[in-house]
Amino acid sequence: MEKFTADNGFSLWRIKIDALGRHPATLADKENDFISNVYNTIYHSFLGDEVLLEVADEDTATSVWLKLESLYMTKSLTNK
């Protein structure tokens, strides 16, 4: 899977990441720590350098995901 950059479309990249499994925000607390660490590794591995710098201060997989959505998810009717 290619790295997400601001130029190659967050919506498509998001679908590919979602295909890897359940997102940490949807898990019970007991599962969340382990899965969050796994997803942090995945996110950091599949983000281009510029995008990674934008989320580097986030400390959980869920906060990284929400930050990416707020930055790159198109606010259109098709996404609502």
C-alpha cells in the first residue's frame, strides 16, 4: 500500500486502512491499548513525511485518525 500524502486522496487511503481491521476507537478498553499501538505503527508506516509531521504530536491511534480526518476528509454531502 502506498503512503498517504496530501496529494493522493485521503478517502481512498482511509478505505485501505479500514480494510486492515477494526479501528481502535471501536474496540473495548481492554483491547484498545494493544491495537492502538499496532495502528500507531501502521499509521506512521503509511504516512508521507509531510503528513506525518502534521500528526506527530498525537499520542494515540485514535487521535491520529481524528486529526487526519479533520485535516483531509472532504466536508461534502457524499461523505456525510
